[in-house]
Amino acid sequence: MTDYTNLKLSIDGHVATLTLNNPPAHTWTKDSLKSLKRLVDDLNNNDNVYALVIHGEGEKFFSAGADLNTFADGDKGNAITMAIAFGEAFEALSNYRGVSIAAINGYAMGGGLECALACDIRIAESHAVMALPEAGVGLLPCAGGTQNLPLLVGEGWAKRMILCGERVDASTALRIGLVEEVVDKGDGLNAATALAKKVAKQSPVAVTYCKQLIQASRHTPPAQNLIKEREAFVKLFDTSDQTEGVTAFLEKRAPTWQNK
């Protein structure tokens, strides 16, 4: 298994599980961000993996984001390096060809929450706390937080969390649409894995196309996406999975996907 800095990867069947492992708070470093980008690239090239689950080691932290000691010297060059590393890592995660699920098993603060925001789906344990507190230390979320959070919770709640530094608990996060599900403490990884296994029942090629179309709605007018939607539908007829899916349905059996 490839070594990724502060990240532990395991693969079971069609599901990859990424454990954030930089105790005590699983903060991100330049090396771990580069490792995340490389890890996602590796998974994109693994046709047997259809879904990715991300959680933090232990029960207290998903991730506390960046270690503020990194910015204590005020070095602008270092800030540029870290901002680029955060952006490239989480954009790679957002563009992962499969389905990514964040199991938020504790505090998800700053870059930790931005990691979860870059995932397709978020499941929070009941004790989880989420925030983007950067403005409170004279900084701002630079890994997609100002853009991804409003898409989920609306401008008002995004401003409460970013401009007012408001923390939200799991129940509030569910109510405002920041997470899709809340489970009991300790059940996040199991719930996320169970959901990830459902992805294996879907054609991975079709899922990739669908995900691209859904995310395109963030920045492209519906009129253009409707054309792309029809084009993608027709393109699927060039794939083995389309033939297998229809044949399996007519033969009343489970399909065997090839991700091609």
C-alpha cells in the first residue's frame, strides 16, 4: 500500500476508507495535503474502487484544519504555498470520479470542515461540531469554504458561520442542510460505509457522469447543462456498463460492472 503522509487508506471491495491520522486534532500540513491530492489521483486510476469514505481517527476530531503555528511567522510566501496546497487537494477531492462521503466524527473546524464540504455527502455523529472560524484570527477560509458552504446552507447561514464565527452542532447542521444525516456517537463510519456500499449497485460510469452534471449546475446555466445531460446519456451507449446494466435487468440478475 502506498504511503500517504498523515493519511491511512484501506480498501474493502469497492469502498476505500481514508482515515485522517495526525493526532491529536488531525490538522493538515503541506505534505498531507499533497498526499491527499495524490491519493485521490490514485483512486481515480483504480477501476475497482467506486466510493471513498473519510473520517478522523478516534472520536473527538474529524479535523481541526490547519495548524495555526504554520502561519505564526506571518510569512506571505508560506501562506501562498499553503493556500495553493489546500485548494489543489480539496478541488481534487471534489472532482473525484466516484462518490465521496465524509463521516464527521467530532470537531470539523476550518480546513477540516472544508474537507467535508468538498465531499459529495456528509454524515455527522451526534456530538460533532462544525465551524469556519478563520475570520476570528484574521484569516479566511481559502479551501473552498466561502463558495461551497453557501451552496449547501444558503447565504444567510454561511454568513453566520463565516462572518460571525458561529459554530453549529449536528442537529443544527442537519436542519440547515450542512449534513444529510446525523447518527449516534461512534456510528458515523458504519453509516458512511453502508451508504458507500450502495454505490456499488450503481454503474460507476453512470455515477461519474451524473456527478459531473450535478456539480456543473453550480456554475453553468441549466439550458447548457440540459444539452450536456442528453449528450452524456447517449455517450453511455458506448460503454460496457450500459449494455451490462440493461441486460442484467432484463435477465433479472445483479449486474457485474466493469467501470468501462
